Amino acid sequence: MSSARALRALSPLVLLLASCGAKPAGDSDAVGDVAYARAMPFKAVPVATLDEPWALAFLPGGESALVTQRGGKLLLVSLSDGKAVTVPGTPLVDYQGQGGFGDVALSPGFATDRMVYLTWAEPGPRDTRGAALGRARLSEGPQPRLEGLEVIWRQTPMVTGSGHYGHRILFSPDGKYLFLSSGERQKFTPAQDLGVNLGKTLRLNLDGTPAPGNPFAAKGGVSAQIWSYGHRNPLGLAWDLTGRLWELEHGPAGGDELNLIEAGKNYGWPLVSNGDNYNGTPIPRNRTRPDLAQPAISWNPVIAPGNLIFYHGNRYAGWKGQAIISGLVEQGLVRVAIEGTKGREVARYDLGKRIRMVTEGPDGTLWLLEDGPGGRLLRLDPKP
């Protein structure tokens, strides 16, 4: 039995300690038989060793990438030899619990504006904190740096605790808008409150202001940012190959969800879940509230998703158009086929390490970031 499979056999309390304690996040729920791949269709090739890497963005040309480390550093990493240089100009991060440096993404107009978007946990007054979104220009030359960093969005309100930030960045296919996931910060009820932006997916202009046409714009304030609500800890945002928006979030003790996101819909947390609270108290199941959006697939026991992509390339036979999920407690990859508005798990690939992120390179090769201290950057070379 692999370490990942052994961990899933343990109690919910042990899963909680393993996945949602002082180390980065992890909680999820899987229904049905688990189909582990008998043979890996790829070889995992180590490229670099990093310190708690969280996210990666390829620079044009595909020869290097920006990588965030949760402790607060931004690195420029060569994808050929793994050499890394620190990029100055980053913000002060609140590094504790699940907090720290988060996502990194290049502006849709990066070729001309050199703008880089970043998320992080930032400290607030009276022992509070919250996620922030900022942007800065990446200078050129042998020693790149971020110039003119400005904060363009914040979680409102800042709260105590250091979990469930979410803060994944995704640009719209036309490059006009920015979608952002915002966790409910382990406070439950804010996910249902349209007066705050916790527990939501958000649709913003590139300058961080509310995008026109959002479903709750008439309410004003932060309500005008909201695209969907009722989310717990959303760590995956991705477009499928037909242009539909999908979101992936951690459930409590069971109940991780892959959701097809539609404007204005309520995805149920904490009113319903396919998992239960960590103290054992039950939560009504999603099916008991057909008036709420239902997950495309949920998992029990947990996989603890790190992020989500839809595969566009042709390097791995049969994978095109499918959802590829990085697993923390699962310690590998989970592959899901999309059938209409539902998901069906196809296979799992046990890599023996918590995987924080999977992403697709310009040539269709998949790259992984292992979670935690000494987390490696891996390239998945397809086997002939």
C-alpha cells in the first residue's frame, strides 16, 4: 500500500492534521472505486529543488518560469538546468498556517506590458489577515525585478485565522477579465453572505475593479465583484476546451467538489456538502437541496486538490479535453473525463509526494510542483 493510500484509510482527524494544519491545505472527498494506473504513461524528471513552491507561470518562449515560494520569494527558474534567481520587489506576506505567497500569472498583454499578477496572504490589524491581489511590471535583463507593485484587490473583511485563502488567478479567454477564487477563511457563513467577498468566485477588470455585467452589480460595494458564491476553499479555476468555467474546492471531512460555474449560482457551502464537519457533526448532502448548484463530481475519501487544469495538448494519449487535478493527500494526479455537465474519474497516478500544482507547458508537456520544503519542479516526459 502506498503512503497516499495508507493515509486515506486513517481517521478524519488524522486527515485533518495531515492536510489542514500548519502546513499548506488539503481536504477532499471521493465517491466510487479508485482506478490507480497500473503503469505510468510518463516519466517524472526532476528539474529543480525549491522551498514550498506554490505556483508557476511560464515566460514567453518556454525556457523559464516564475515560481512563487510560500515563504515570500519569487524565483525565475531555468527550465533547462533548474537554476533559479530571486526576483526582488515582492510584497510582505503573512507566512503562517496555509498563508503566504500564492498564485502568479502573466497579464494577457505580457508581451507588451510585462505585467505580472500575484496573490498572497497579507497581515491586517488586530491579528487579522486576508488574501490580496497585486500586479507589477517585470523588468528585463540579467537581474529581473518587479517594479511598481500595486495592490488592486483584497479579501473583505480581513479575519482571524490562517486558512482557506483560495486566491487562484484565471484570465478570461478573451483577455478582458480576471477571475479570482476567494476562500471563506474557515468561517463558514461568509460563503453565503453577498455583502462580503469571502467564499466566492469573482469576476474583475484587469485593474481589480468589478467587471461590468456581474450578477449582483446592483447591490454595489464588494457584491459587484461576485460571479458565484457558496464556496469553501477553492484552489482550482480553469476553462475547459469549449470555454466553460470550472472550479475545484476542498470539502470538509469528505466532499471535495468539481463544479461547473455559472453566473449568480449558489454552490451550497456551508448549507450542504458531500462531507461532514471534522468534529463528526453531519452536514446535509447536496442532493437534499436541488435548488442549489450540484457538483459535477465529489470525492470521499479526500484527494485534497492543489489545483486544476484542462489538458489542451496531444503528448499524452487520450488526455485531451480532460481535467487534470494535482493531489495533496492523494499525492499524485487525478484525471477526470467531462461528460456534459458531470465528471467521471478516469485514473489516478500515485507519485508518492504531495503535488501542489500541475500545469501545461507551451509544447503540451505537463509540469508539477511538489508541496512543502524541498518540493521539486518535475517535468512529465511521455513514455513512447
